[in-house]
Amino acid sequence: MTGTEASRRAIRTPLGEHDTDLPRPELPHPVRVPILLVAVLYLTATGRWGSYVSLPGLPLFIADVLLASAVGTMLLAMRRSGVGLRSFLRALSRAHLALLLCLTLLAWTAVRGLLGLQDFIGTPLTALRDLAPYGYLVAAVVSFTLPAAASRLASGLVYGALSLHVVWVLGAPHLPGWPVSWPVLGGAAIFNARPDFDATVLGIAVALALHRLLVGWRDLRAGWMAALVLFAGLNAYALTLTPSRAGLLAGLAAVGVVLVARASPLAVRAGQAVGPVVPRRVLIAGLVLLLAVVSLSPAGQRAIEAFRGEQGLALGTVQAREAAWSGVFEYVTADAARTAVGVGFGPDFILDSGTSDALEGTQYENVRSPHNYLLGTLARLGVGGALLAMLIVCAGAALALGRLRRPVDEVTALAGLLVVSLPVTASLGVILESPFGAVPYFWAVGHLARGAWDERTEAPVVRV
């Protein structure tokens, strides 16, 4: 065969050339640093204020631009790899339950949007704002189709993003004139922390370092081990300073799932163990020590006050949320149509249910979420949508625990920790309704689902 003939028979892929005589892959190979991973790390590191970076004069924010770019890159990678629509759909049909549930919820979102088309015609920007949190489910499909490969570069970017996060969280209060005289993005000053989300990221950073120490401590050099301990210590210190109870609980969930995963029986594959196990007595001692430390933090004290029923800001917040949640639930279930398919995108069910005063107070204005993702989904998409969202959370958590039981790379470990911890914060705040929470969460579900798919189908995993 001549060189010209060989070049005609070869197809380009993101990682090189493949002979067309070979079976075409059902999905593109992983790449070093996909655009969507860059978006996730940016949103994780900057949180609320970083998500408000937008195109001048247009209601398009950085998360929307990066997600659209990631979709385009995915389609290009599929074309270069020779992945056809039939192969792609066949691969999706054999994906993990968590991803299939995401696809189902995305489809129901599209159907519900069509049913409420008049709302898009009347108030298009408001309707799109309400739909966007469920549109971010596309991130799960993109990360499943074109995931990040396990590489030193990707791992370094993960630690770099989380290091930048803890640096500005701890350092911002010491900046001259901060936050009053600093630039404002969407009402949030640069480096202005959102306590619940940023505390969750701090807990994830602690859990990530703990996972690496427990899994690879035999192979770590003294310098790297010291760096990990310092990294975990800074994030743990910052976490104890946070006033958010939801963020503290999410951080504890991230650390707890790592300890539980390491205390589980050894995962065995091909007859060989894939990681050390933490003795159960060490796990119990570690959890007791952790709870003792966090109980002394501001968030821990607020949680104790609310649990004891003591008068204060913490108890007032709990009572306000209980009143708002009960009011929204009664409003939705009072009408059969609202219960079945929700109010759709555009109507302000917070205002219509009479619960805006309990949620807004003096700190927030124009609130359109009940500070509970499942309850908000019930109101927007009805009981079917809420059930799908709940099943995604449960299936995703089970998938994450299974992946964390083995010595995975930092990107996969980050994905597992995001899937476990973000729903905790989302049950008490507007997290999965926001791009800085929704995009990382659904990216993580898709990334974990791709790892499970690769193992089940024995697809070749390319490490670069």
C-alpha cells in the first residue's frame, strides 16, 4: 500500500490517526484538558463572583460560552473519530443509570418548555433564566462523550484551581478596601465569598488531599506528602472559619465519603487489590475528632444553636426556610396540574405562593428559588421532575462511592466529591440552580459515568 493510499484510509482523531479497517470507536478517546474541565475548574475556583463574567451587552455569561464551546468541541471530536449517531446512541443506552436519568430529566425539561411556550414568548429572558439550571444537564452528556484523560497536567490543574480558591478565601479580607472599593460583578465584589458554596469547595479540597494520602501514601515522596498535608490544613482551617452550616455539612460529607470508601472491603479487579483499607477503628476515631473540631467553628455553633432551639439568627433562618418550604409545597400540591407538570419556566411561584418575604428579607431580592433544589424542581417540573432529580442525586452518589473505592486520578476523585457534596448544599441553598454549581455537578456525573462505561465495555483508556 502506498503512502497516499494509507493516508486516504486513515481518519483523524483528537489523539492521532486510526486505520478505518479497525472497528470505529463508539465514543471519542479522552483528551488531556477538555474545555469543559477548564470551565469546571474556573467555576469551582471562583464560585459566584466568577460566574458573573459576561459578554458586554449580552445576557451570556462565561459558563454559557464555555459550555457551548464544549458542545462544539464534542461534536468535532466525534466527527474526527468517526463516531456516528447510531454508535453514539448505542453507547448512551449502555451508560450508567445516573447519566440515563440526566438524559430523561433533560428530555422532560424540553417537553415542559414546549408546553409553556407562551411564557417564552411573553417573557423570554425570565423563562430562559428559569430553564437554564436544567439546560446545564447537557454538561453530563459532554463529559461522558469527551472526558478528561488521567494525566499529570489535569491533576496539576485541579490542585492549582483549589489552591487559588483557598488563597483568595483566606487572603481577600486582608486586601485594602475590600470588598467596598473592588470591582463588582453581578452584585458580588471580586473575591467575595459565597459561604455555602465556597465552604463546600474547601471541604472537597480537604477530602481530595485525604484521598490521595490514603491511596498513595506508600508511593508519595516526602515533599509531596508535606505539600498535601499543608494543602489540606489550609483548606480545613478556612472551612472552620465559615459561617455556613450547609457548607460545613457538605464538607463533612466529602471527607466522610473518602473515609467510608477507604474503610470498605478491598475492591478487587483481575484478582488483585486496588488500594489499602483504613481500619474501622481509625475511621471512627477520625470522624469523632473531625466532629469535635468542627463543632467549635462558627458554622458548628450555629448548627448547635438551631438544634437546641435557642433564639438567634440560626434558628430564625431555619424557621424562615421551613415556612417558605411548606408554603411552596402547599401551593404546588393545591392544584392537580401544578402537581403533575409544575408551573413551568417564567411564572414566579415564590411570589405566587406568598413566601417571598420569608426568603428575601433584607439580604436577597427577587428570589426565584425556595433554597431547596428538589422542591424547586417540584414547582417547575412537577412530581415527575422532582422524582428524577432525587434519583439522579442517589444514583450519582452511589456511582461516586464506587469510583472512590479505588485509586483513581485527581480529576475522577474531584468528580466523585462534587457529586456527593453539592446536593447537600443544594438542599439548603441556591446552588444547583446556579451555573457555578450546576455545571460542575453535571460534568461530574458524566465523567464518572464514562469511567464506569469504559470499564464495563473494556474500551481502551488512553493515558497521556
